[in-house]
Amino acid sequence: MQLTVWTYEGPPHVGAMRVATAMTDVHYVLHAPQGDTYADLLFTMIERREKRPPVTYTTFKARDLGSDTAALFKSTLESAHERFKPAAMLVGASCTGELIQDDPAGLAKAANLPCPVIPLELPSYQRKENWGAGETFYQIVRHLAAREGVEPVAGKPQGRVPRCNILGATALGFRHRDDVMEITKLLKENGIEVAVVAPLGASAADIARLPDADFNVLLYPEIGEQAARWLKRTYGQDYTTTVPIGVGATREFVAEVRRLAGLDALPDRSDAGRLPWFSRSVDSTYLTGKRVFVFGDATHAVAAARVATEEFGFELVGLGTYSREQARAVREAAQAHGLTALITDDYLDVEQAIAEAEPELVLGTQMERHIAKRLGIGCAVISAPVHVQDYPARYSPQMGFEGANVLWDSWVHPLVMGLEEHLLGMFREDFEFSDTAKPSHLGPGQRVSEAPAAEPALRPLAEEGPIRIWSADAEAELKKIPFFVRGKARKNTERFAAERGLAEITLETLYDAKAHFAR
Amino acid sequence: MSVHTLPLPKAGCAEPDIIRERGQHEVFCGLTGIVWLHRKIQDAFFLVVGSRTCAHLLQSAAGVMIFAEPRFGTAVMEERDLAGMADANEELDKVVARLLDRRPDIKMLFLVGSCPSEVIKLDLSRAAERLSRHYSPEVRVLNYTGSGIETTFTEGEDRCLAALVPELTDATSEAPELLVVGALADVVEDQFARLFAEIGIERVSFLPPRNSRALPPVGPNTRFLLAQPFLGETARCLTERGARHIPAPFPLGAEGTTAWLGAAARAFGADPMAFRHATAAAEARAKRALQPFRDEMAGKTIFFMPDSQLEVPLARMLSRELGMEPIEVGTPYLHRAHLAEELKLLGSDVQLSEGQDVERQLDRVRAARPDVTVCGLGLANPLEADGLTTKWSIELIFTPIQGYDQASDLAGLFARPFDRKTRLRV
Ligand code: SF4
């Protein structure tokens, strides 16, 4: 048993719902109690979809248990088929359905429906949402794209335009819709045709057409990789391994797809959006070495770490993921930055790690947004899970060159601007520069105080080191340091004093420590 | 889906036809009640013993708006708990130990059962007894079920309050005492307390209390008034302790509030003059505040999808005080006894439905095209996209709507979607 307050991922059947909802003509029958219908609101409220997810729940009750839950499943399946006439059906169980062992797969087979029925085995007590989405998509592809006696396609016929599929985008994904648009455009500019996008917007018939393409573009490995591997094994279709987030990765992605499409490599491409110039503009000098903490799903976290360091000039002070399945990539990336990756799905651990790293910017999920708000640190969202405000009305991909422009805008926005930062530092006593004031471009308002008084934190107190006594003038001087670096200054000074066995921190100690830690 | 539409045999003309359906129920489970109960009882913690789904439901229903450390959590069962590799009770003890260690402010801990814990027959009442012995007197450990196979949405509160009843001490006084049952917003509770005092009912307490150490006593001299219509089990348990139910409509709207207070006043033999004196001004103020809404809303049709069990009292208030016309009033469960006064006021020509087959019900909504449809969060946007106006039923649970001074807020919740429609030009 694990004590959980907020979770990064839902159960695996929610992943299956994300795939079913992304597609146009499949229907999912889920053996589940009534409360599980809450999952509909994720799609209709958080993503503001105009249609209910194509899911029918059996909503069995205690009094059905042991008597006729299997019959209930069967009649639900039949009437859902009758009403929705889907091109294919998915059947499975939620966590409770799994325990009553009614065998939806066998029941569905016995029902003998006039459409393909794909049974899903999603172990609710071991796996989570992203895995469920990946497994569901894989099962759909295996069932609907299987062909009898077809030789693997090796190389495209002469004279035809190269053709690829885009795999992995789902409903309730973080910017999936816009990423797909952006990457489709990019592929087209490179003379590559997009045959099928799946699961987002795909029909069952589209899935059957997947093997006709020359190769696959894998945008979200968490969800699409298993299917991509199967397509490679079965039909010899290669798939991309670069996720085009950031300018550098997008350039590498273009090179990769051109190679897979059998096109000549492009000469160095100058049309890479505005990020390279904005980042080189003198105005951006103040971004240099800003401390950034990155947490999210593995793909987005690794990509953000690279973009933050190589394209913004930030300093990475923390990197982690909630996805144990993909932890390896994150560990490697963290190591490359001299860090130990934080692999956890307990947001209290993440909160503690952020507090300790004292970043000036957090790139994370909606959980980290709340953590950052409490700690008074700027934050931009880079990964699911996200809330309704992270489904913006405007076009805002994360991928491709336009995606890099979006990253620029959204990561720089929460920071205190260059000259403003200097003025804050120079004139600490200006009453409008109080610690609780937000950066001026974020409008009037107050920072959220660090610890809500009425709610003791649900975590053991961080280990207290020997507390050094601050002299009054040193304490006052410390207050003149802007809040976003004050924590670091305090800690460094205390460490400096501790190392030297100083009993009291004076004004002198403060500046000695400053000189000591200056690089 | 086996669908049974069983009109009840008519008992005279007072007994309306009821649509009874069994299909997909699109209603939250009782765990949802934790979202408001954990705020109401300030030193209680709600520990769901369940699955990742249960944790995800709570998070989705609560939104992450109330991110400040909530006083609820889920002990998520894993493969090893089910496979018998770990003893579920030992695991639970560990989770509780860790939790109470971190949260010394917790004085009452509810172990909340879920579908998975019930299906594997994890006995939480024994666990609660064991833990209570271990942690008393600092912490009391109780249990109830919020599972989706036993409870819908607001019934979780019913089970929680019912679990509190055995904890109430025996009332020792000879004088009659009034117990108001059902979680109310603190501001509403304070208003009612003042009104009861003015009416002349001196000994009044509320269940649930704001603090677990302030549990009211109960006994044969207790008369209880339900503030919420979904408290069947709690009422039964209170009756077993000798308390007597005061039948009344529910305190929604000016009329409903007067009738509710009036039922208590009569039961306590309060002076009718004192009653009029205490309530007349407030009632008149509420009616004045409702008038502009009445002008706007009269004649508009309304359809209730089953959700909170507040549907019948709401339909009564909206039809009698604002002149709206209910097309269908769906409720997950129709408690005939507790709703008797409401049904009399609502009249017999209103179509009621109990239970649900969501697809068939949506067919009826689309055919009737009501001016407003009250429904759960999963259904609202798809109906809006069809050009229908909706009201989220969960908002009616999270907003103070009871009592005189909230009557116009209640009307306002229904008027706002229309206000919005008339403003928008896009
Ligand atoms: S319906 Fe059951 S399994 Fe689902 S969230 Fe509610 S208690 Fe948990």
C-alpha cells in the first residue's frame, strides 16, 4: 500500500480511454462501478471536448456481485454496439472489474459481434495511465493492422513521394493536437506526405492503412513506441527516435526523417524560428545561469533539460520524472549534467527536492506549478498532467520550430526581467519592491506565502542543521538581497560559517561568504 | 443493458408515474463526499483504502484548486496486497502510523472503504477498532464505505455521519434538544443557530460538528431535523439511539426555509408569535431578493439528471418560487419518507425518475430540449455543444444555498447561464 494524495497518472484504463477518445469510430466497454464514470469529465471539462468519450460503463453494484455481473457486461456490450455501431470495440475492466474476474474478453468473444472486438488486459494494480495508453494503442494496431501473408515493405516504389505515419498523439495529451499540426507542416515542407496520424483523429480503417507508409514518426514514445516496434518487426517500417522539442532537436529530427525518407540531407537550415536570435540578443544575457528544475514525463523532461541548457543558457539544478518505466533516459540525461535524477511519483518528494535545489524557475507539470507557487518561484508547464488552463485557445505547440518559439515565450515569461532584476537589487527599500510583490509584468498581486499556517505540511521536517545566529545588521543586509536568490545566499552563508566554526554571522561573514562562493 | 421501466401501481391520483431505469449510471461514488467533509470537520482525516482509480477520482472531483495539504489521501492497494504477499492489515497499519506521525493535528481518522477493498473483503471496521485501541485517546479511528458499488455521490456523507452516530454520547438532560443533521456551510449553520435561538429553541447542535471533539449528545429527548435529503442511513441510526425525526421539507428557498424552521418550531412547541417575529423579516427579504429572478426564470423548463439527491427539493423550490417548469426530475434514489413533504409541495404532475440509463435519459433531454439541464460534470459540455444550457449539479453541493439569505444565491446559480447567453455575441 502506498499513501497517495495527488497522483501524476491515473489508472491504466484512463490511458485506454485517451486512445479510444482520440479515435473517431471505436467504442470502449468498461466493466466498472458507477463512480468510475468520473473519468468522462477529464475529457469534457479539462480538455473541453464537445463529445462524451466513447465509453460505456457497466456500473455494476454490490447487489449484482456474484449473481449476474457477467450477464450485465454482455448486455451492456450488446446494447452499446447496437446504439453506437462502432467500427471496432475495446473491452476491458477497471480496477474493481479486474477483481471480479468476469473475463470481458471471453464474454465479448461469445457475444460474436459483427465488428472487431479488441480485449484489453490492463493490470490496474501494477500499471498506470501512460502504460495503459501505450498498451491499448499497441493492441489496436496489432488487431486492425495485421495482414495475412504480406511481405515486409522494403523501400518505397520509385517516383512516389515519401510517406510516413505520425504515432502517439492521444486525447488529453499535453499539446498533442498542436504538435501534430506543426510536425505535419514540417514534414510537408520537406516533401514528406503524412498518411495516417494515430491514434489522434484516426479511424479503424486508418489503422489498417498504417503498413502502407514508408516509415513512422514517433512523437510520444510513452504511448506509441510499442506499436512502432511491432510495425517495424512486422512490416519493416523504421521509426524516428528524435523527439523534435527545441531547435537543436528539431534540426536533428529533420535530418532523421530526410534520411528515413531517402531524401538528401539539407544544408544548414537558417529558418529555425526566432528562438536562436532571441536567445543571442543582448537583452537575454540575464538568463545566463538561471537555476532551473525540470520534472515531468520522461520525454518532455529530457527534452526540456536539453533546451534549457543549450538554448536558454540556464543551469540545470534538478531533473526528474514520475515515470518509472522510462526512468533510464532521465537518469542518463541527469548524469550528463552531473545530477542524480529524481525518480518518484510522490509529489511531496518532488516538493522537497525543489525546495532544496532553490531554483529560480521550475519546468514541470500542474503539481510543480502548485509547488512553485507555494515557494514563490516562477514556473512553466512542460508536461502532463495538466489542468484546464494548459489547454490554451491559441495555437501553441511544443514541437518543431514554432514549438521552440512557444517554449521561449512561456519559459521566459515567469522570470523577473533583466533590468527590473537590477533595479530590485539596487533599491531594496523601495516599498513597491516588497518580497510579496509579483514581477511587474505578471500584474498586481501577491506571492502566495510559503507555508499556509493552518495546514501543517504532510512531511517530516527537513533535517535542521546547527542554526547559526545572525547579527541584526547581517540579517537586515540579507533582506536587501532579492527574494529569488535570498534563500541561496542564506544557505551559502550559513554553510560558510559552519565550515569555519563561526558562532555568529556578521555583516563581514555575509560578504566573505559572497566572495567565497562567487565564481 | 437490461432496462426496466416499471410504473408503480397508482395509489389514487397522488402517486405519479416514476421512470425506473437500470443502465449506465453517470454519477460519482460516495468517496466524493470527502471533498467537502474534510473541510467541514477540521481535525479529521479521510484515508481511502482503495485503488489508483479512487485517488484519481478524488483528485479530479476536487480539482487541484484546493491544493493546500488536504486532509484526505488514498492508501493505494498494489499487486502485492492483493496477491497475499503482503498482509493488507499490516500494510494499512504502517500507512496509518506514517500518516499520524506526520499529522499530529489529526484527532479523528476515517478509514473509507472503496469498491476494491469491499470486493476483496478487507474488514475495515475491525481495522478501525484495532487502530482505535492503539491510538486512543489521542485519535479516534472510524470507518465507513464510500464505494461506488454501495453508494452514489452524496450517500458518502450519509455513511460518514452514520459512522459518527455510535460515537455520540447519551444525552443526559431532560429537556428536548434539537439536532440538525447534514453538512452545511459554516455561514449557513451560524444563521440557523441564530434563527433557532430567536424562535426560542435553546438547545441546538449540528452533526457533523466542526471539530471531532465537539460531537453532540443524542437520546430519547433528541428531535432531529435533516438539513440534507440524502441522509437515510444516518436517520435510521439516530432513530435507533432513540432520537425522533421531524418531518419537514428542506431549507431551500424562502418557502422551504420557513417550512423547515416551522417544523422544528412546532415540534418544540415554540410560541408562534416568536416564530413569526424571528422569521418574517428574513423571509420577506428573501422573497424580495427572489423577485427579479422570478421575472426572468418563470416559464423556463428544467430537466434534472440524477446526481446529488437534492433534485426533488430543488425542483420544488425552482417551480414554486421562481415559476420554472420541471420536465423530468431524476434522482439516484427517491427516499419516499424523507421526501414526503417535498413531494406534496411539488405536485403530482411532475415526471420523476429514479436510477438511470444515461443514454436513454439523454435521448429524452435532446427530445425535450429543456431551457436548463442540471447534470454532472461529464455531461455538461457535450450538452452545451448541442446548444443546451446546463448547470453543474456539483456546484449546488459546493455552494451555500440553504436558508433565507442564500435563496437568491441559489436562484442566481440558475440564472447565470441565461445572463451569460444574453451577453455573448460570439
Ligand atoms: S467507484 Fe469504486 S473504484 Fe471507482 S473511484 Fe469510487 S470507490 Fe474507487
